[in-house]
Amino acid sequence: MKHDRLRSIRVTPDNKAFFYDYIKNNFAEYFFFHVDYDQYPESTEIYMALDNEEKIKGMVLIWKNRRIQLRGTAESLEFLLNGKNYSPISITGFDNHKKLISKFFPDYKKEIALYFMVLKEGDQKDFERYKFQTLNESYREEIASLMRIADPIYWGSRKPEDILIDENNTYYGIMKEKNLICMIGIWKYESIGYIFIVGTHPDYWNQGYASSLISSTLKELFREKKQCFIMVRVANAPAIHTYKKLGFSICNTHYSYERL
């Protein structure tokens, strides 16, 4: 495909119906495009590459100039990225985007492969064993601290001010002797729930706390929602085992790139 046969347009309130109509039948692939733009439009830029028949061939999502998501053909994304100067925290795409990312973001050599997993209401397995509670804004420090301890490589820089708690983002936790030992964060949108964080203090690993808390969260979620998504690193075999045990199945594989 020649680039001169493509044109770029930004998603706006005037054309968002066209954008939503395109992604509505593939929610798992375009989850972040749909949710980010709908809930946080002031922080989200989405550009579409259209061919001469006005068909969408690719999309680039930029969230707060910090994270980039790529979808579509490599040719259309090359067209959208050409001449731009982005410096995000991470770039995420699929297998067919690897060469493109290497070309436009040569300094981003740290690759993290992620499974996007899905669970439908009614398919979940019950492993609830421990009491849990909702974590309000007063727990921001404890949440950030547990994240840093549970996974210092991935969450080592997390600060209390980074913890977003609002009508769309809810945290649940298990306490032991007034200390937060296991926590989960879930992002709710329309009929969907997305688990974006699960963390357990290392002193309490392999004791069923994460399985119990996820199970409790799913019970709460499926009172009003129909599906739940989660992303997990391909290299994290114990977590994958836990999610499959709870009923999740692998939907697709994302590749995220960061600077070394």
C-alpha cells in the first residue's frame, strides 16, 4: 500500500461514531482505545489511517503522552508515525508491529510479552477463602507500598499519587494484623471489568490469598458486569496458572516495549 493513498484523521466528538462502529465487534483487541477515549477523552489522542475507500487500516492511541498503543497494518502505522517525535514510557502492539516499533523507537529494546485473558460471567471458579474489604483513598500509601514490594521491577516507581480511585477504578484488599497483604485493582466500563493490578506481599505468597481475592472480586463484578479481562506477562507462569484455574482463557498476545 502506498502512503499517498492514506490520510490521517484524529478521533473527535464529531466522528467518534465512525470510530466506535469500527471497534465494537472486536472489544478485546481495541479495549484500551474504547475505554480510554470514552472515560478520559481529555488525556487521550487517537489517530486513524483511512484508505481511499474510507476504511480504517490502522490506529495509534496516545495516552497523556506517556503510553502508545498500535493497532492495524504495519504500512498504515508507518504512515501515522512518520515525522512524529514521541517519547513515551511504553509502546504496545502485536507481533506484526515489532519491526515498525524497532524502526521508530530504536531505544525501546526492553520487550515484555503479555497475554490478554478473558473470563465470561458464569465461567468463573470459586476459590474464596479470606475476608476482603474495599480500599478507599486513605489506603493510597499502603497500595503503592505493596505494589513496590510485590513486584519492584514492574511497579517499583509507583507513588501514592499514581493510585487512581474513582467511580471507574476500585481497589479491594485483604488485611492481616492491620497490614495490607494482598490487593487488586479493577477498572469498570459498561459491561466489562478489567483487572489491572494484583499484588501479594512476598511473606504471604503461595497461601491462596491472590486466588481468594480475585474470586471475591469476580463475585462482586459479575453482579453487574458480563466479562472480565486481565493482562499477565507471558513469563509469569504461576500467575497464568492462577488465572486459568479461576476460569480465564488467553485471547491474544501483546508486546510492550520500554527503554532499557
